[in-house]
Amino acid sequence: MSGSLSVVSFEGELNAIVQEYLEFVTFDKTLVSFQKECETKQKPITTQSIKSKSNQKLLAIQNELMQNFHKGKRDRFLKLWSENLAASVKDQDPVAKKLEFYVNIYFAVYPIKFARGQ
């Protein structure tokens, strides 16, 4: 595997995602087998409360970002973007840089594409 991160450091979270997926698609037999095998091999399954306060706050921020995006409110969107995205991510992550570039194009074109009265 390339990169410096090990899958082992995220193993509990990955197993929790697999478990959640199996529950979602109602693969009950597979789910039971997966849980037993994780227990037998002493593999962790991270349990997190989906309705935690931090997740609710994150969801509220995401919803507000999307509302501002769809309404063309550039200044408010970019303010939320800069307040809630770590500077290290904005400055170093190529995906974040590319996304920010495309967001700026979107807001530059928004008044033309969604002009009132058309």
C-alpha cells in the first residue's frame, strides 16, 4: 500500500462501515458471519453513536454549505468553507484545492446561468 498510513490504524472504522452496509442491505446471515469472524480474529468494530453532538453539528454545517451553494450565496459559502475546513487541508490537499477552484468557477458563472427573469 502506498502512503504512510496503515489500514490497521483505521481497521475498526472500516469494519464498522462494512457492518453498517451489511445491516443496510439486510444481509443478515453475512452480517452474523462477519461479526463472528471479527470476534474470532480479534478484529475491532468501532461503535460510534451516529447521533452524537459533533455529528449533528457537522451535518448542520454541511446543510448550510449546500443551501448557500444552491442559492448562489458565494460570500456566505466561502466564509463557512474557510471556518470549517482546516488550513492544512485547504493548503496541502490537492482534492480540496481542486474543489475550491471549481467552487469559484461555479459562483462566477452562477449569476449568468441562473439569472432572474429568464
